[in-house]
Amino acid sequence: MSIFLFVVFLVLIFINVPISIALGTASLLFFLVSGSFPLELIPQRMFAALDSFPLMAAPFFILAGKLMEHGGISQRLIDFAQNLVGQMRGGLAHVGIVTCIFFAALSGSGSATTAAVGSILIPYMVKEGYDRAFSTAVQAAGGTTGIVIPPSVPLILYGVSAGVSVSSLFIAGIIPGILVGLSLILVSYVVSVIKGYKGTQEKMNVKKLALSFKSAFLSLLMPVIILGGIYGGIFTPTEASVVAVVYGFFVGFFVYRQISFAVLRKILVSSVVTTSVILLLISTASLFGMILTRQRIPQAVAESFMDSPLTPIVIILLVNLFLLIVGTFMETIASIIILTPILLPVVTSIGMDPVHFGIVMIVNLSIGLITPPVGINLFVGSQVGEVAYEKLVRAIMPFLFMMIADVLIITFIPQISLFLVGVFES
């Protein structure tokens, strides 16, 4: 019967049925064919999956991200980043990645980061002589930090799925997110040297840097308030998400005055639609996961790995490879919800920390954002940068290979993820 469940699911995915509908349909057909579960269990299980206090953080952080995305912070962050790193070789490329890192700490979304920063910076880079495909690749790659650096919706969903502290995941994502960002800067520097891209003509001006920092201060303060409040024990991640909404609205509406009532309506509608899609996916995936658990699929997978002659290192490499392949074809949130119950017993059985694995999983899946054929950042970048998809794919390859190297580093040096967790929890 387990084979029937997977066959139906894969067939529905193949014919382009939305993943949430495919999960729900496969689960319903399994219920009907097997006759081993009462049908009233379906709505009960779907509701129970959503009845979670930590999960409430997801829709609020989505709303907070959209408020900050439309609240006039992009240009201020770009100005600050340009004064900070614009003088380096390939300066505008570094500006793009640094801005993405700052914006990622506000939006928690890879595609939103790519769109918000890219819409301003790509035309500017092209005007300054940068290749359009490279300019767009920089923003698409930089946008991947949006789901690694906290607050991150995928980290929240992994925490809920794995039963792991969201606070620990947030702090564990800081150093890996910065590592990914710095490695992308290294790639952009090498490419800039090869192609002869220069930095800005002006030398670093401390006065301009201070003025740009002052202009962007309220934007940069948001992650400090959110993460500081969480780790200072002032509020939980869920309460922090509400604080983020209030702060984002206040800054965008009253201070920067970029959010009108018409814009606010669009933000609310967009947030509701995004949240609805995610919650439907969570509820149907929970139903699908319950069947897998009752059929002992996760346990069987873990036992097969444990009984195999494979060493822990080989098992971890295979899990990484599997996540890279899945991330290429499946959307990040769906991958987290479906695969966490299956893979977590495997990695914990060989001694891997669940928090560490969460970061490894998220960084792996973030690569899927820039991997064809489904990489959403590539599609967003292609539209924003007005560049052919095929050209963008070629330009993204150096960044893609560097991020694979990042995954291996984060995987085999656990302290990159766990060091700050130990500091704050000691």
C-alpha cells in the first residue's frame, strides 16, 4: 500500500497538480483503498497540524517581510551597502549581495529579496557597464540568503516538523547565512577581476557611510530587536513575529511613508494568499506524513541505513545529494514538510544534531532556488532583470558551485551552526 501512495503522488506531480493537492489526493485515495483508517480522521489530522503556537509565527513573519519589502527600505540598504563595500573590485556586485544579506534578515524570503533588491540594483549595474546576466545572477544568488538568515519561514516550518526549538534554529542560521554571503562575494570578486569590472570611483567616505547608516538605521534595527528580544527572553519567536509586523508597519507607514492604504491592502491580500498556500500544504503534508509513520516508512529508511555497511560520512553525503536533487525539482517548503519526518531519524541515528541538520537541510534547499529547472529565484531574476533564462542559468553556475562547497563546509564543521547556540543556551 505504501507503493500505491507514492505512485499516486508522483503521477499527480508529473501531470503538474499543485503539491498540496497531490498530497491530499494521494492520502485520500490511500484511506479509501486501504480501509484501515476512518475518514473522519482526515479533517481531524489536518486541523491538528495547524493547531500549533510556533506555527503562528509563519504568517506574521510573511506579513512583516512584505511590509518591509514595500516600506521603502531597499534603496536605503543599497545606499548603505554601496558606501560600505562599493569601492572594492566589482563593487556593485558586492553591494547587491550585502544588501541581500541585510534584506534577508528583514523579509525571510529568497524570492522577495531577489525582487526587491534586484529591481533597483540590476538596472544600475547594467548602466555602470556590468553584464546584464551577471548582474541578475548576483541578485538571484544573493536572494538565497533569505531563507537561511533569521527570521526565516522555512526554519520555522522545519522546527515545527522536527519538534526543534525555533529560537535555536534562528541563532544557528546566523553564521551559516553570513558564510554563504561572504562566499558569494568571493565569487563575484573573482568574476569581476576576470571581466574587468571596477569598483566605484570614490574612496570610502566616513561621513557618507555614517549618513547612509543613519538613513538605514531603522531598517537595520529590526532584526536586532527581533532576535535580541528572542534570545533575551523578552518574547517567544511567535510573539516576535507580531512585534515585527507592528514595527514594519510603523516604519513603512509613519517614518518612511512608503505604505499607503492602497499599498497596505495589496500587502494584506498577498500575505493572506501566501499564508493560505503554505497552511494548506502543511495540513495535507501532515496527513501524508501520518500515513508514512503508520506504515513505518521513516523507521524503515533509518533502519536500512543503519543496517547497511555505509559509514556515517557516506550516509551524510548521500542525504546531502538527495536534498540537492529534491531542491532542484520541488519547492522548499514542500520539501521540508515532506522530508523532515523521513530524513531526521536517519541523521539522528548516526549522531547528527537535529538543529545542525535543520541548517544543513535549509542551505541545501536554498541552492534549489537558483538551480534549473524549478529555481524560483531564476524566474524572478529573469523577469526583474529582463534577461533570457538560458543566459541567466549560465551566469549563475559559479555561484551554484560555491554554494555546494558551502553545504559541505557547514555539514562537516557542525560548530559553524552550533557555536552560537551553545553560547546563548549556556
